[in-house]
Amino acid sequence: MKYLSSLKHLILIFAFLISTNIRTEAQNLSANSKVSLITVEPGNELNDAFGHTLLWIYDPENQIDKAYNFGVYDFETENFYWKFVKGQLPYKMSYAPLRAYQEYYQQQHRNMTEQVLDISASQKQIVYNHLENTYNDPSKRVYMYKFFYDNCATRVRDAMMLACTDSVHLQNIVEMNDSTYRQWMNKCLIRKHHYWSALGMNIALGAPADERILQFKACYLPENLQKSMRAAKRMTHHVLRFLVRSENQLYSTTPIDEEPLFIFTPRFWLLLVLLFTGYKTYFHWKRRQKGYSFDKVLFSIAGLIGWLLLFLWFGTDHGVTNYNRNLLWAFPLHLPLMWFMQERNGSYWYGYYYIFIGLLLAMGLFYAVQYSWDITLLVLILIIRAFYHAGFEREHRMTQTKFRKIIKGRRLEVIHNEHNLE
């Protein structure tokens, strides 16, 4: 009985290994199969503003209809929001019949475009094998999403490059070269009127977002990948042919485009605060007031932003939030130091502090102009107050010194007169 039990276990293990092997081996595609790049237009929601990419394997003879999607995440993930903030939210690959995606995106008024790839039967099989092996391996199916480097578009791009190896030639598209990750991101956000999100993301992103990239890396956006594949060519039998055999729109829908009123944009409110800051500073100058109460509000907000940027740099795995130059104007120490400043009986270090942060703000302005005009307005607000105090504190100290000398002189004169009377 003991040997029968052992034999039974061996048979079960062998059966499991066979079933696993069968499941991971991709089915052979027929001659009528096709591999298509599916590009979904950007949507109105922030998470849809950059578009989406699918890779569709269709083989009617073998009843294969799989549109592979690398942009799936699960809201039921433990500590979902905290992992999202930390840059540790796992994304995963899935697939479904293309019709299911069509119905979903058509309801959102987002067009879908199919580009049928002109590749050989062996290359189609390589793509399909790669996708199936990735899906059937949990360690590959789930991955850590990286906005610029590893997303739904880059995974599809890499799968196609794997199949075609060095036979694919990306034709040079001038407008897709010599831009930064940030610039491409801003184009997508502004086009869909996500002005507040653009402001927040431009503040949060660090130096890696300002890397000048060429066409291949610009394909982190689905729209850029679509353009690159449209112009790409592949070498076959010593002849260059276009990589895309045909391109067609799967259905026709009218995108919804609702631009908000200017009053609801950050630029309106920042301009308003800038004008108010200018008026308030003039009012303080006329009355020879310091106005530290007003500064405590402005610079505390900047300091709070600075602490948040430090957390994104050292406390998360985003990578693109490192080495953030916005820390030049969002100086974290604003938040505690501002609350030590007093209107009366101020300390000598106030003036030196404002001169120091004035220099930091001037350097921060240089980068802010490159990032966003909204950030530029924010920096100008702080510069007005810093420069006012840098000059006012110096003038105030000089006046106090002069006043003390006058008083001291008068006291000496009184003593001299009293001595003469004696």
C-alpha cells in the first residue's frame, strides 16, 4: 500500500507537469492569422489622457481572438492607494476578445485604430509565443508600472521589436526627436484640459523627466507608437517594406471635448494671487510694515510642497521624482522658520534669510519657465515677497542704526551741556 501511495503521488505530479507544459505552450497560428496594433484615443479622465495600446492576435481558423492589455490594475489590491503613492502598485497583463474593448471604448467616445502588421508567419508566432508565455508566467504577467519606462505602450513596442529583431527600421520623424518626457506629457495633459493635474505633475517630477529623448523612447505614449509604426519599415529578402500593411478605424465616434472656463484654471487663480501679492507688498511698503503674517501663509504652503517633494524623492519608488529642481523655490525649511519671525523686535538673521531664499527663487525661476507658466507665476509670487524683505530688512536695519547714532549723539550733547553748566 505504501508503494501504491507513492506511485499515486508520482502520477499526480507528472500529470500536473504535463498540464502546465500544455498550458504554457502557445498554439500554432494558421496562415490566415494576423497581428494588429490597436491604438485607443485619449479620454477625458486623467488616467485616460495619454491613450491606450493593445496588441491583437486574430486567427479565425483556430478561433483565437485575443487583445492583450498591459494596463490592468486591481482596486482590491491590499493598500491600493498607499502603493499607488509609493510607486509600488502592481500592474498586470490580461486579454479579452477585441469586441469587448470596442464596446467599452465606444461608450466613452474614444476611437480605436487598427494597424495590421506586415510580418512573416514565423514572426507572428514569435509574438504570440511571447505574449502567451508572459501571460502564463505570474512573475512576468505582473509588473511594476513605470510611467515613462514600462507601461502598456512600451511593452507592446518591445514585443514587436522582439519578433522582428533587427529587421525593423524606425523612420526618422523630426517632430518626435529632441523633446523631453515632460514635454510629451504636457502636450497630452493640456490637450485634454487637465490644467490642475499638469501643474501638480510638473511640480512633482524631477530631473529624469527632463531627459531629451529620441523617437524610440518617445513611444512611451500610444499615439507616438502608432505614428512610429505607421512610418516604420522592415527588411525582407533585401527589400524594404512598410511594417504596417493596412490601417483602419474600427468605428466612428465623436470625441467629447469640454474646455473649462478660464476662471476654473490654475492660471486664473495664480494671476489673482500675484496681483494681490503686488498690492499687499506696496501697501506694506507705504506703511513701512513687514507683513510677516502674509508671508507665513505663502511660504508655509511652499514649505509644505517642499516636504512633499522630499518624500516623493526619498520615500517612493517612482524614480522620475528624484533630483527635483522645484525644491529651489519650494524650500522645505520655510515651514518651520517662517513661524519664528516676529513683527516687532525682529532678529538680524531675517534679512540674510530673505537674501538667501531670494537667490534660490531666482535659480528656481530659471527652471520653472521651462516646466510650466503656472509654476512660473507661483515662483514670482514668492520672489516679490523675498525681494521686498531683502531690501526692507536692510533699510530697516540701517534706519535703526542711524537712529541709535542720533540718540547717542544727543545724549552726549546733553551730557556735555550739563558739564558746561556745572
